[in-house]
Amino acid sequence: MDYKVKEDRAFFSERSLIILAAVIIIVCLTTSIVLYAVTEQWERRVLFFPNLNTIRFEGEIRYFPKLDSRVEDIRMLLSDTLLGSSNYANSNVLPAKTRLDSLMLENGTVYIGFSDGVYHLENKVFTPRQMLQGVANTVFFNFNDVREVRFFISGKEISDITLESEKAERSFALQNAVSILSNLKASISVIRNHAVLSTPARTDYYFFANGARFDDSIF
């Protein structure tokens, strides 16, 4: 009789442990589901910054909360990119004075508007075009549905048209200066005071003929 009582107690004790374990598992799962539902979802992003030692763009991993729209996710990515690198070996991808003025996403094309602070380069290792390509690559790498990036500086699109326009203006101004070469002093004065001729010619600037696309040559 005593043996049977002990056996029953052991059975109920084992059963209680199983029930208790099941309850704990259920509570843990429920808690996890609730926390997952009420907390922000974080997404892994990779931001690219120029490394002045390797002369390549290197990725840095960041985690951002998932926002309500794709364009807001891109805005957060760009805003954090402008804050600069967290790696002392890397440089800022754009000058510290640069502001993100506008952003629009339409049919797979991202339109990014920066302030003219983008012109104040902080290093002479990478060209301005490479720096903007680094920004574009950061967008492309993190958002596969983006097919093209178009840049605007102070409201004006950066394109090859800008380059051709400046070349034509520089050529016209130079012809005018040459036409008065008989008076060397007057020619020098024209060149020094001319809005275009008094500044160095731009080479390999910010030009993307039909918008920027992913370019792995800078990695």
C-alpha cells in the first residue's frame, strides 16, 4: 500500500514538473511575442565611408528602427551618413557643412537634395564625384528596389549638362580675353576678375549623365 502511495506521489510530482515547464515555456513565448509586437523593429544597414589609408570605401554596420515608409528609411540612412564615420580610420563621406535639404522616391529613383556645403571637400584623396558615388552606393546596397539616384545641389541637378555649360562659358570668356591680347594688362585684368576664368577648371566633378547607379569600383 505504502509503495503504491509513493508511486502515485512520484507520478504526480513528475507530472507537475512537466506542467510547470510547459507553463514557463508558454509564458516566455507569450512575452516574446508581446515585446516583438510593441517594440520597434531594427534593421541592419551598411554605410560606406572613404578610408584614406586604403583609398577605398569601407562599410560600417549600423542598426536603425524600421519606419513607416521607404523614403523615411532612406532619410534616416542619409542623415546618419552625414553625421560621419564611427571608425577613426575613415573620413566623412561628405563635408560636415552638408545638409540634406530634400528627398523624394519615385518609381525606383531617389532624388537627393544637398546644400552647397557639399562643395567644401575635407580631403583631396577622393574626387567629389567619388564621394557622391559613395553616398549612392550606400543607398543602393541597403535598398535593392532603388535603381537610380539623382543628386541636386542647392536645388540644381548635378549632371553632364552642367559641365558642358561651364565649358562653353569658359571658352567664350577666354576668346574674349584673347581678343584683347594686344593689351596684356587688360587681358590679365579680364581673366582675374571674370567669374569663370578666375576659378580653376572643374575636372571629374559631380557629373552623372543619367543619374548615378551602383559602382563597385570604389570598394
